[in-house]
Amino acid sequence: MAGAPQMEVITSEPCPFCHHKTLTLRQAEREVPYFGNVVLFSMDCDHCKYHKSDLELEQSAGRPIKHAFSLASEEDLRVRVVKSSTATIRVPRIGSIEPGETANGYIT
């Protein structure tokens, strides 16, 4: 796949839950329109099936960033969402997605 992000992989790390050395760590950088460079992280344990994923915007440097998007047409429902594990997504009159201990980051 052309333009695929280069993935760094570290295997056989100790899992923070079961402590077996079956954890795989993955990290990649990806350019996302309107957000810039995004660093993607994940951890997966082959023994206990623990999974954690997250992402960080390089430009935020740890500071909270607010992005607002208004839907104007049906086409806007196809927008890509970039969410870290600490982000909150609010949709007026529908609900919200709140961060928590088990929250993961993702790009839709």
C-alpha cells in the first residue's frame, strides 16, 4: 500500500495485567488532514488479550485542543473523526462519548 505509515514493533514485553512477556507494542506516525502529524500507539497481549490504543497530535504538545464541526449536509456524516483516549465527543441532542480508564484512541 503506497504511503502506508512505517510501523515500529516491539515484541515480548511484560504485560501490565498478566505480567507474561507476551505484549506487543506498536507505534506509527501518520499525516491526517486538518490535524497534522499524528502518532498512533497500541499494546496487545497474546496471553490475556489486553488491548490499549491511543493517539497524540504532534502539534498539541500535551495541551488540550478543541475542534468543533457543524453538520450542514448528509455528506458531512462521512467526516473522519480523530479521537484520543482522553477526548470527549459531544453530539447535541444525541449524547456524548466520555473518556475513561478503558477508553481507546482511534481514527474512523
